[in-house]
Amino acid sequence: MKNSAKEKRYQFFINIILILMTLIIVLPFVLVFISSVTDENTLIRNGYSFFPEKLSLYAYQYIIKQGEKILRAYGVTIFVTIVGTILNISLSALMAYPLTIKTLPHRRALTFFVFFTMLFNGGLVPTYLMYVNYLHIKNTIFALLLPNLLLSANNVLMIRSYFITSIPDALFEAAKIDGAGHMKIFTSVVLPLGKPILVTMGLFSGLAYWNDWTNGLYYLSGNQGQKLFGIQNLLNQMITDIQYLASGKVVGNIGAEVAKLPTTSIRMAIAFIAMLPLFIVYPFLQKYFSEGITLGAVKG
């Protein structure tokens, strides 16, 4: 009985800790949303609050007026995220599988070469010159797909580790006995059993593509480039425009109207809009994410 009582107290204590951790994670997002629907004057006077004195939807009304641009930017970001994630996971898995083959010549040297790229790179200027002058991606959709995000050494090593630790060697041997080649083993054995890690790395890659704004900043410019702005670049541009308009440099009637813009609540609304699709997608991937994050587990 004493042990049972201790276990209940221990379980209660653990539940309290988990609830507190969940609140710590969730409450900032709730605060961002509440701030986005709070009246600007209330925000300035009282600061951020979970229980504001006055609510206002003016920030979202302002964003809706930019509806066509936002829809186009969402379309670009969704396309880049889906295509980029598929390419990233495909290339990472294709590169990780050969590194798991023990008979591969110079396997350790190749693995070290992949790891080496995580420590050193050519630098921003040479990278920019290569992509712009030789690959000619400036002001094209490839500018959002190729640089920095297309292939990740970290993903390759994580997937390789999962393949080695979680897929029994007996399955590879059985497939070879049945006459399967490496491509057949990869598609019929490795990919199905490696789904948890592939989905997990896909989630990381998708987050990187969704949140990326540096590629657009470096490789997109002018009217042609702005048409390819993703949601992060567009929202960043909107914040910059709002800051300029609210700086007092605009004079006349337009300046008077601009002074009334709810700059703080608009920033919160923009941040919430950028995060919203991720909240919608994540629950569907949570199962695979939880499985894939435990890389050392060996399937029976």
C-alpha cells in the first residue's frame, strides 16, 4: 500500500511538471494571438496581457487588404516547402543508405566527408557568386529551393544512424538471399521501416523551408523577385513598410492616416499568420515525430 501511495504521489508530481511545461510552451503563442486582436492604444498603455481591456480586429483588416499578395506568397511558400522537403528527404535517404552498407569501399571516409561539411563551408560570398553567376538562380523559384536547404548533412547522418540501429541486418541478408538488389532493398525494406525518421527529418526540413527568409533576401530583388516572395519575405517587407510609414517621414493626409496604424498589433498578427499553418500540420505528423526522435530503438 505504501508503495502504491508513493507511486501515485510520484505520478501526480510528474503530471504537474508536464502540465507546467506544456503551459510554458503554449502560452507564448496564445499571448501572440491575443495581442494581435488587442486595441493598439491598450497595448501601448498596458503592454501585453492575456486579458486586454479592449479588443480590435483592425490589424487583421489591414492584412486582409493585402489579400492578393498574401495568397500568392502563401502559394509560393507551400509549393517551395512541399517540393523542397520531398527533394531534401529523397536526396538525404539516397545518400544515407549507401553509408550503412558495411562493404562499401571507403565508407568511413565518405561519412567523415559528410560530417566535415557541417563544420566548414565556402562562406556567403563565394556561395552567392556560385549560385548567381554559374547556376543563374537569381529571381527564379530555384533561389528558394537550392541554397542551404536542399541537402542537409545533419539529416543524412541522422537517417544513417537510424537505418543502422533500427533495421536488423537479418532483413538485409534475407532480401539479398531472395535476389533483391540495393535499389529493391532500399525501396522495399529501408524506406518502409525508416518511415518514422524520414517523417521526422521531413518535419525539420519543412520547418526550415517554411521559416526561411534569407534566400529570398539574398537572391530575389526588383519587381520580378518580389513576385516570388514567400510568406516570410512578404511579412518581413510589410513590417519594414509599416515601420517606415510610422516613422513620421510621411507628411500630409497620408501621414496622418499612417500615424493611426496599429503597428504593434499588426506585428503580432503577422507572426500568428506565419505560425498558423504549422499548428495545423503538426498534429498529423506527431505520431511519426515521436517514433523517429528515439533513434536508438531497435525494432523487434
